[in-house]
Amino acid sequence: MLSLHYPEVKNILQQHAIGLLTLRTPENKIILVLKMSKEILLAMKLCNGFKISFVKYPSGEQHAHAILTLIYDNPNEPLSLSNTFYDNPESKELIELLDQEEFQVYGFDEHNREFFGQTAKISDFERFREIKSTLVPGNPQPYTGSNFKNLIDQCYLLAENNNDKHTFSIDFASEIYSEPTHFIDTTQLISSPSSEIQPLHYSLERAEPGGQQEIDIFLLLQQIFLDSDIFLNPIRLDNSEEFVDIFVITDDHALLIQAKDSPNTASSLATLVDRKKRKTIGHLEKAIRQLKGAITHAKQKKLLKFKLKDKILEVDLLERKIIGLAIVKELFNEDLRTYTTMLMEAYESTGAPCSVLSYMELYDYSRHVDNHTFFDVLSKLHAEGVKNGVIPQVEFRRE
């Protein structure tokens, strides 16, 4: 595995967000690293590759190109991810990589965990060599976000013949190493009030997602909060039942988290968008019901008691503001008002502000906020929802 031969790759990836990344090995070989969500990585494996499209877009009075990565988890509704294409070493290395008849591709998730390594080839190699000199790098911007992605998506849709001339398949040819289906990381130990300390276990394909997703969320929260402030699956002392999926306690806040996920399998990835939207609403409904019960219990008791191995953990809520947070697999912009209506009903019935984040939104939070600004951001977004009926999604500047 790449991360075993070059352990420093994880430190490099830690500095990079989701996207395509070229790296040069100590042997001076350029490789392609795909840092993606587990859903995208699995879709790439199942499809034996993905596509990249060099999309022309307006840049000032000129035109430039950006890179759109297309992943066909569903033949008619592919996932897409936009990458900048600038006159910089990273973009030049990508062109140099694609200008090879064969190259290596490695798949890592948002936690910088390696899942596969493949040799790959670009389709229509000669056509790529013909058009590469016509590609125009864009001017670096202070940040790129959803507006840029929407622009690139729109330009791709409007391009002649689906931008076929500038679109290429990256086809996986063969495994670089035998790819395991399950992984155990003995360098990371996880425990909860109901379990002993054990090595981190994870997999790419997940038929039963709940436990792994909760641990993934726990790992993201460790980037925001102190380890000692985060409790995975806390068990109530009075009835020996789980209080919430994850409980975060700071000097001023008590954050109650309920997480919902879907399986990560071939059949789940092929689900149509309309069905995915209904699943999100169903998951949010269930998470909100659980949050309302936990918040009501917390407000009634004021002093919460939990089993913590052979000890008892007491949490005084008198000076802490209670916040509810649901975390789901994905959210859809066109349904934000529906989500807000559901969350406001919970707010009105409990008096505690409740919010929802997609899992990958939480990943963005983990890269940009600390334990103080996390609650500031949630509070401002919730206040906007109270005022206008829609809790907006935050967009962080990507320097």
C-alpha cells in the first residue's frame, strides 16, 4: 500500500481538502491520489474508473478551463466534483501524469485512509495529446466554492455534444496490490462507555452503516473539540439506555448528536435522486424524534449521569446551552425549507435550537472551525432560519 511504503503521504493529505491531487514519489514518479468520500470511492471501484472533463468557462473577458470529475454511481445522474486548473505546479503535474500511457491511482477517504491502488490509463490517449496544448489555465481566486462549482456544472451541461471532445475516461486496468475489504488500524484506539478500548475498524463497502458512521463523525469532531469533551454512545445511569449517538460537553454548551446514514453498497449508490431525497427526510424525521426525547430528558434532569466504565460521569447543564444536531448522509438545496420546518418544530417544542448537517458538511467544519466558532456558526445559521424560514448552508473560504 502507498501509505505503508510512504507514511508521509498521510501528513501531505492532511493539508488537502477533497479532490484530485498529484504527488511525486521519492523515485520521481508522479501518481494520482483521489481524496474522496466513501461513496465516491466505492462508485469509482464499481465502475472501474471515472471521467474527467476539461470544461471551458468565462473568466473575465477571456475563457479558461476547469476540471470536472464525473463519477457514474447512477448512469443518468452522475456525481460531479470540480477542481481548479491554474498555471501552477499542481496543474502542470496533472497534465504530465495524464500524458503517460499508464499511471498509478490511489483512493483515500476524508480521514486519509487508503482503500485501493490501481494502474490506470486515459482513454483516447492521442486525442488528449492533441487538445492539451489548447487548455487555458484560469486565474487563481482567493477561494472557490459552490458558485464556482455551479458555474462549471452549467458550462458542462451547455457545452456542445456533452463536451465530448474534452472529456476522457480514466480506466482502471489492474490492482497494484490485493485490496482488503476490511481494515484495522491499531494506531487509533476507540472506546465508548459500553465497550472496551479497541483498534479502529473500518471498510469501504458498508451494508450496516451505523456504527462506522458514528466513529467517523467522532473522528471529525476530534478536529474541533478536545478529546475529553466528546463521548461516543453515552449510557444513561438511570435506565442503561443510550442517551444520544454522540455527546459533546464544553464549558458553555451541551451538544446532542443523532446520526443517520445509508448503506454504502452497489445497490444504494444506484438509488435515484428522488428516492435519496425521501430517505434524507425520513432519516431527519427519526433523528429529530430522538433529539427531542434526549433534549426533554436533559432539561428535566438538569444533572445528567452516565455510566463510564467503572465510573459515573455527571454533567451539570445549569450553565450550559443545549444544542441538538442531526447528521445525515446528504442534504439537497431544494429541500432546505422542508428541513428547516422540521427543525423549527423541534425548537418550538423543546426550546433548544436544532440543526442538521450532511456528513461532508461536518467534514468542512472540521477543517475550518474550532470549538468556539463551531457554535457561533450554528447559532447564526439557526437565527437566519428563524427569521427567514430557511437555515442556510455555510460555505467556508478555501484559501
